[in-house]
Amino acid sequence: VVQIALNDTDIKRAKEIAAYPWFQGHKGWQREIDGMLNNGFKMEVESLITKDISYVTETYVPQRLKAKDWLD
């Protein structure tokens, strides 16, 4: 996973999303946006494919599903 520093547009957009009324009821998403803003970077999941073409489908996604590690 590659860390990418947030630029001004990323920060502005994250704050706009956080202000949406529908967003207020999604605590998991709020934690993710807050964490991203506090850390100053975002993660590029697409970079996982550089490990191996099958890594995402055979390892990463199955692990996330098994751990139920996703946002509602």
C-alpha cells in the first residue's frame, strides 16, 4: 500500500464530505476521514497489485472479508 500526502484539494474535499448530513450517521466513515486528515496522507489500495497480479483477489480481499474489515 502506498502512502500519498494529502494535497489542498484532498483536504478540502474530505472536509466537504464530512459536512454532508448523510455522513453524520456513519461513524466508521467519520473515523476514516478524521484519521486521514490527522495523518496527512491517504492510501492507494490499487498499488497492491504491484505485489502480484493475484495478491488482491487471493490474499488481500479474502483477509478483509474474513476479518469483516470494511466500512458500512
